[in-house]
Amino acid sequence: MKKRKHSLFIWIASGTVLLCLILFLVPFFWGAPVFMLLKSDLFSGYTKAGIIRLYRPASPQIIREHVHLYNGGVRPVTFRPGPVLIPGKGYNYTDSLGLILSKAFYEEARPFDNGLALVMEHSLYGMINRRGHWVVRPAYDTLITFSGVIIGVRGNEHAVTDRKGHIKIPLSPGNITFIYNGKRIPFLVRSLPDDSFEVIDGRGTHKGGGPYDTLVLRDDSFFVRRKGLWGALDGDGTLVIPVVYDSIGRYQPDLYTVRKNGMEGLHLPGHTEPLIPVRYEKADVCTPSTYRVLLDGHYGLLDKNAGSLIEPVYDTIYFHHDREWIVTGDHGRYALRHTRNLEYPSEFFDYIGPCREGMTIVRNGNGYGVLSEKGEVVVTPQYDSIRNYSHRVAVVYHNEQYGVVDDKGAFTIPFSLKLVEIYDFSDDMALAAQLNMMSTRIRKQYGFIDKKGNTVIPFVYEDGHRLFSNGLAGVRFSGSWGFIDRSGKRIIPFLYDTVSVFSHGKSQVVYHGQILTIDTQGRNLK
């Protein structure tokens, strides 16, 4: 008997499933049932739109032509999706086919924004989703969407819900807004009865650390004050610097300068205590792994954990090159040092220049010399002058003679009386001058040389630009200026009183007192 009952149940269940399957499949082959469903008042426009998408009973154009049959006689003026006024009923929404989507009608309806739309019912605002379901019931004078939440306003009271309608902050006194002093901010602030405020993030969650009495937006940072002391918030409204300082500023994206009782330190966001204690006259970053501090008018150096590397005893400490090379100076004596090897300097200089192409010009009592990128002596200090390196060589001047030294310390052009001027190299060439001893009056003549002193462009010019630009250099010949290329070929005739270096294919020239602009072919540009 039990076996028969079990078999009967299986037959009934199978029959039901088969019937449902037939009812589901038939409209794919026979459109009449679909149009019956579309004309029915049992379904909303959202459901009818789903039926059309599933069964595709006709083309979109035909659906639009007969849409009044599925809308209770209403035919939209346009077929743009969005709010529509139905005379005698109120506002609703239509899709691109003209279907009226909801059975409910509203006193006012706004366009959808990120899946939500503001509507009015019984003179109060609520918010619906694209299915026409209430997310926020109509109970407010207005609703404002912000980030992941919705702000509800009724009279002098405000509430916050998430985008699913879950209440995060119940309706209560106090303004909640994302505008502060006329500027939009990335989190919410809620005013309190004593004119202070607290912070709410974009998810409607109260942030700790408040309340605050002032918010200042500066340097892409949010500084807050409470009882005369300052701290900082991040873009989510989280307190990242405690409110304990007399003043605060953004030093780097991940570092703040803080001051208290006239002293300064550095504070990392998210830490309760400062990285560099607030006991220095000045604190800043020296190298990627060290900090420079000033105390009693003297500079010292701290490591990345604020441990002392150099006591504050120097007149100056500053970053020099690479990542960890610094200069320390005291009473006019300077040393180049590495932060990982800070024993007392073995050599001091009167002058340490900037690092150019890995080379540093220095000077002591014997004269100028050169140090390598590792602080080793490449050229022993002994010369009257050395210019900064350019294209791996530097011009040296000594005893009224010029020479050129490479980055190994070897002279590529030895000292001689032949060249009376040498300018910095550019693209392996440099402007230089010789004395013309054959003329009636001794005078300089200019040309271009390579790094070994070979003549590239003959010494026949009265003056010239120090480098080529846009492939050309201005030179003067017989009292007038023109342009030559790197091979010495004349490109623009010698016509001008003066010429400027080419920039972006243009040069300003003076021709008989008139200022003109020419291109690299010498053509006048208006």
C-alpha cells in the first residue's frame, strides 16, 4: 500500500513538473499567451518587461506601437526611460519600450541615480530601487544620496540609512552633511548642540576621536581642532594623528610635521606617538632612511626609528646624492659621508659642490679636485677651477690654461696655451676658442672640438652659442649671426644682429633692429 502511495506521488510530481515545463516552453513557439500576459492587470511593468526579454514575442518597434494595450491605455509621448507624468494618476517610470513600470503612482519622481530614485508620496519623500520596491519609506522632507548611504531630512532632524534601507543613524536632532564651510568633503559631519561636530564615514558609521570644533582642509589633508589642539583625519574620516598638538602640517603623503610648546617633531599617520619626538627646533627628512633635526642651533641625524646617528653638533647637514650620501659642515669645513658608515671624517673640504653624473667637485687649501660617487678621490685637489661634469667630462682651469678630465681622472685634453676658452660639452662637442696670431690684431676665434681636443668645426667664428639646439648653433661671422649644423654646414645665412637659441623649432632674431621669429630653415614666422 505504501509502495502505491509512493508511486502515485511520483506520478503527480512528474506531471506537475511536465505541465510547468510545457507552460514555460509553449510561449517560445506561440505568441498569443505572451500577449495575454502583457495585457493582464495582474503584473507590473517590471514583470512585463522581464516577460518580453525572455520570450521576445515581437520586435521592439511593434511593442512600442501597441504599448498602450499593456499600459491600461496609456501611451507615452517619448520612449526615453525615466520618470513620466500620467494625467490623472501621477508620476511613474517607463522603460525604453514605453512600459509603465510600477503599479504605484507618485506625486513626484526623480530620475534614477546609481539604481535609486527619489519619489514623493503623501507629501513626503522616499526612495525606490529599479524594481519599484521601497528602499526608504516616504517619511522625509528630502533625501540625499552620498557614497554608500542615504541622508534623510525631516525638519531639524536627520537620519542615515545604507543603500538597502537599513537604518545606521536614527532620525534625531543635528544636521548631517558632506559640505563644510562651502566645500565638499569625502565623509559626513554631524553637528552637535554645542556647535561641535562628529564624523561619520561613507558607510554611515560613527568615527571615533570626536567631537571636534574646527575642520580645515589644507594640502589635501583634513585637520581637526578640539579645545585649541590639532590632529588630522584621513579621507575616510578616521583620526590618523591624535588631537594633541599646537599646530600640524602635511610634510609628505605619509608624514606630518607636528609642533607643541614651540618644539617640532614628525608623526606617522595611524600611530599614537610621534616618530620623531616633539623636542627639536626643526625636524625633517634628510635621506630615505634618516631624519635631520635641529637643536640649540645645531644639526644632528636620526635613523628611521629615531635613534641617534649624529648628535646635534654641526652647522649644517644635508642630503647630497644617491640615497644615503650626506654632507656635514662645521665652521666652514665640510665632509662627504655615507649614513651607514659615519665614523669621524678622514678628509675635510672648504667646498663640496653638487653631484653631477656621479662626480662631485670639491676644494681644499690646495685647490679644486673631484670625488667619485663613492666619495673616493678621482682628481686630487690642486687646480684653480673645475667646472661640473657634463657628458662624462669636466673642464679644468689652472695657471691660465684649460684642459679636460674624464670621470676616471684622466686628462682627455691636456693643459696647453692653444685653447684659450673651453665651454661645457654637449653631445660630445664643446665650443672653444683659439687666438688668431696671424691677424693684424690678436683676437679670439671660435670653433667646436671633441673630447680629445680634435677640431670638429674650424675656428673661424667671432662668437658662438655654447650648445646645439634643434640641431643648430648660432655663430657670428664678419659681424653678423647665422646658424650652422653639427657638421659645420651653414644652414641659415649670416644676416642678423643677434640670435637666440632654438626652442621648439623657433628662434628670435634681430634684423636691422627688428625682432623676428624664424624656423630652422630661416623662414620668417608671423
